[in-house]
Amino acid sequence: MRRQIATGLVLLFMLSCGAQAATLCVNAPGVVVLADDRGAEKTENGRFESAFVVREGALFAAGRKGAYSLFDAEGQPVGDAQFSMIDDNGQTLLFSSGHLYGAMSAEGEILLEPRWTQLTPDGMGGWLALTGDPLDEHADEIIHIDGAGAEKQTGVYCAGGLSRVFDGRMPFMDADGRYGALDAGGSVVVSPVWQYMGAYSNGLAKVVGPEGMGLIDISGRTVIAPTLLWLERSTAMIAAWDGTNLDIYGPRGGQRRARLSGKIQQIALAGDDLAVAYEGRTCLYDANGRLLTQEAGSVCYTAGTRGQLIASNGQWGEKCQWLVNPDGSKASGLFQQLLPLCAERYAFLEMPGEAYESQALGRSQTAWNYGECRYGLMDSRGRIMISARYREIRALSVDRLLLIGDERVQIADRNGVVMKTWIIPEGAESSREAAE
């Protein structure tokens, strides 16, 4: 028995030692620090003018605007490069110095010196790059750089700059304004014959031709004929409308799942669902074409958390937004504005207004007092957890929130329990300025 208890204690000790607190990046009026999930500072407040996340929980940029350095989760410098911008593409870090771009590893090692006007990873450990101005009227030759840094001229010229490589393909526009696609090495694999081409996803790219929109695969073969008035896709579906019928396909194309008809006025994807406005009503369908809910009027839907949607049916400032569950049922009452934060948590807005008669519009209007906007915290059922008394509420991680008030900046857990408080010094810049 004692041996079992001792073994359990050793295991508990090992688990507790192995669990590391998350690192949070706080960038608010008068407070710029890296901190653990209890708010303990890993960098001294006042050391940096600004900071932002580069790789969640692992890498951060901090310094002053235009001159940032890279730091790890313990607030220690990573490498000695300074940069004005940095972006994590999951393989390497792209950074800019002045108006030129280079690449570095997550350990801060410079892989490519910043001498390129545009740079994008090829998905194979190398890069595609430009040396000319991507925004002028001249087409620029694309240079391929392999993982060892060896450069090769591709002989392919593009206008309008480089985009990202997905599924081993990058859309590009030639000197005549036509779109095609390149492979990871910069060779043309889809001839530039299209008026527009989007990024590849699930092996398909959206194209626009003389007769309408469609989809092609990575070889350029037509999957859905480019004759549609509207086509969009999400991770759950492809929706295609020819002006009469609205067809729903799986995310990889192929067999049609459902067909919707009627006098359709507007279509929009909302998370994994599809909102369709008919005359006097809006219907919400799932990825299989099943009707989830129907509302009177023109309702807009945006993604919430955990499959929920935020529905809106009214003018800005009115109490016209509510939460919708994945099955289409209403999850909350009405609010002026809802913003998704982290899992099952939302910020809600309260803003005072004063009614007046608009002679120009011939009807009553409301003058909203933007200076008195305040945000509170609620759960996914619309239950208030913190009253609306903060200037701003942000998600710092999956279970930590940043509460910015008139006098205080606070870290709280997802239930609104405050764990750390800083007093905002007089004259501190606004939260919007601090975040930019």
C-alpha cells in the first residue's frame, strides 16, 4: 500500500514538473510584457514598446515599432536579428528589414539575408522570390531558392507579386493579366488562361473564365465547369449557383450532395454552414443541404466558437445579434454586438445611444455614443459572467483573457476570475495604438 502511494506521489511530481505554464503576450496601454498563465512577468514591463505572438506559446516579437527582436517563451532573446515584420509559415520565419525580405529558422539562424522584394516558401524547404517591385506595372522574373540557398532563374515572369504555395501549387498572373499556376520549383503547370485563379485547397482552385466561375484540379483539369454566377467553399462544402439552382458538393468536389432552388437573392458561407436569402426570409443549411433554421428578413451569419454562429438582423448598434447552436437552435437572447473570444466565450457590447429624427432619411435614427462602448463576458448560452465595464476584451490563449479597462489591465481565466492586475499609467496610449 505504501509502495503504491509512493509511486503515485512520484508520478504526480513528474507530471507537475513536466507541465509548463503557457506564455502569454500582453500588449495593452501601459503594459507590454510576456507573462505566464498566472500573470507572473517573464519580461519587465516598460522594457518594450510593443510585442506580438509569432508562434503560439513559443516565439514572440518584442521591441519598438520597426525594430523588433525574437524572444522565446521564457523571454530570452533568440538570435540577434532585428526586423520590422516577421511571419511564421510553419516551416521557417519570414522577416523584413526595411522593405526587403529574408528568412530565419525558429532558432534565430539567418537562412536567407533580407535582399528580396518578395519571398514565399515553396513548401519543399525552399522559397520563391522576386527582386523587382511587385507593385509596379512591370512583370518580374521569379527566382527559385532551394533549402541550401542555391538560386535558379525560372524564366517565368509574374505581375502583381507572389502568393502562398498550397498543395504544391502557386497561382500567378502573367504580364498579360492572365492567371495560371506554378509548381514548387517555379515551373508552369497550369497555363495562364484564366481571368482569375484562387489558392489551392484540397487539390482544387477556384477559377474565373469568360462564362463564369468554376474549379480545376492541380493539373488544370476542370472539376466544375466555369459557367457559374457564384462559387465559394469552406472546409465542409463547395457551394455553386448557376442563377437557378444552388448545388452543394463535398469539399473535394465529386458527387453532388444536395440541390436547392427557388428565387435566391443572396448566398453566403457561414462557418461550416450555408446561409441563403430568399424574398422575406433567410434559411440556414448544413453541409448536406439540411435546413437548420429559418428566420424572417435578411439575416447575416458569422462564425462563433465550437461550431456556433453569430446571427445579425438589424442596424449597427441595435440589439439584433444572437447565438445559434450547430443544430440551428437559438442559444442566447439579443445583444448589440457579439465577438468570439475562446472556446464557448464571447465578448458582448453595450453602447448608449440617443434617438433623433433624420430629415435627410425621413425616419428616426440613433446617434450612438462610441466613447462609452463597454464590453462584458458571456458564455455560449448567453449567460453574463462579467458585466459590460471594459474598454476591450481579448483572448490571450484558449483559457486566458485580457481585460482592458479605464484604469486597469487584467489577466483573467475563461470564467472571468482575475489573476493579475496592472494599473494603467497616466498618458498611456490607447489600446488600439498599442496593438498596432
